[in-house]
Amino acid sequence: MTRRHRDAPVIGLDLGGTKIAAALVGTDGTVLARRTLPTPATSGADAVLDALAQAARAVWAPGAAAIGVAAAGVIDPAAGTVTSATDTIRGWAGTALATGLATRTGLPVACDNDVRAAAATELAGLGADGTFVYAAVGTGVGGAVAAGGRMLHGAAGIAGHLGHLPSPEATGLPCTCGATGHLEAIAAGPAITAHYGRISGESADRLQTVAERAAHGDAHARSAITLGARAVGRALGGLANALGPHRVVVAGGVPGIGAPYWEALCAAFAAELMLPLRALRPAAPNGGADAAVLGAAELTRTLPLHDPLTTGVRP
């Protein structure tokens, strides 16, 4: 990235299935302006790119030099494209995200997966050799992995998609990716809610309803919650043995539903660890509500920038 961008504010965009969060971020990491817009998730990729451009314009100020986009889906930062995605955003797979947005705004664009962008804010303090695993458990299960102080992207940008690890607890259950038996199918918020319905015969409209029933003594609700938690803990424990991380972070809305969830996750995690890692425990993220947009803004300083009106990339 050129010096011009390091000395100028940039725009960070966090694209989710329901909303787009936008921020103008100063060179010192201060959020100078914020805006939130709905995501037109059922209207197609062009409508989403238009909405991203609208969000960027809403926080733009003279001197803004680039846009970083943290987006749902499997993102290839080098190509600037969405290589794979679920139907949460209709027609999102295959979208030329970076050049499409750059052309609409006239600003160079860097892009990456939303969870990986948020996870990058956790790298500070780990040192040049820092290794960590980051899981985000919410409507889906996402994640990120860093090694040697750098985020791993892998082939086609797929590194870190932890929700698609095989999970014994999810055997036979369909996953959003089209396969069966993946972690997301038993551990995501909707998956826990669905499992509660299967074992109790009762309906629940959302995970919070299941959590409230568990708090009032519903054994089926507690079982569904702790099963999802144990599945995440086991998966992360296995990854810890494979990667030897200095830190393991669990973020997202699901871990916030109460102590029984967190306790079950940590117990399952600890049970998997090899002896040299026995002191390691999952931790909550350091970043606050602005982690995603700050991570998105930082992409403009660490990843390739795709210019408007061309398919070229600035190193």
C-alpha cells in the first residue's frame, strides 16, 4: 500500500446477511463517522454492491483514500472475488466484489472474509510468531487462523472456515454448505434451536427462547445448548493440538447466552488438549463493537487493493 493511504483515512465496511456497517476510520484507528444500512440480501449481488457503495458514500469525507470490505462468504483477497457463499445473500458466490465496488465508488478496494477481518484485530500483542485460532459462533460458525503473526488465507481464501469441520455430534445432519455432519449443523444458533425441537417436540422461535427455557429448568433446552457448546469445544481442542496456538478466541452471539454454554465449551476443549497445552483456555475477544469495521479498514493496509475501472491490483 502506498504512503498516501497510510496517511489518510479509509472506509471500513462490514457486510452481513442483514446489515451493512460502515465507518470512516482515521490513521490512528479512531472511528470518525458511522452508518448502518440494511443488506438487500434477497435482491442479488448487484443490489448488494450498490448498497455497499451507498454505505461508503454515507461516511465518506474528503481525503478518504480506500475502502476495506469485510464480507460474508469465502473471499479470495488476491482475486477480489467471492469464491463460495451460502444463500444468505442471494447470488453472492462468484461476485467480483472488489472491482465491482471500486468501480461504483472510484476508490481502490481490499476485501476479505468478515470473521477473518474481525479476528485480525486480535493479533496485536501476540508478537511476530503469534499463532491463534478464532471462532465466531452465531447464525453460522465461522473462524480464522493466524500463524507467524499473520492471518492465513489458504487456497481460494478458504482457510479458517471452522464451521465445516466434521463433528461427531452432527452426524447425519445437513449443513448449509450441502454436506452433512459439519460443526455448523449442530453448533450454530439456528442449529441449537432446531436440535431442541427434535429432542423436546416443542417449538422455539430463536436461540434466546431456548436459553430462557434452559434457565428455567428445561432439561431438553439445556441439553441442546451444552451439546452445541461441547461440539465447538472439541473441535477447537483438536485444532489446538494441531496448531499449538498461543490464544484461542470464541466470539459471536451464541457464547453470550449464559454460563452453562461457556462452561460446557471450556470443559470439552480442555478434555482434548495434549499435556503441553493444558494451561490454554478459550477467551472472549478483545475487540468491541467496532472490531469488524476496524478490521475491514485495516485490510486496506495489509491486502491487495483493486482499482476502479480495471482488473488491476495495487501491491
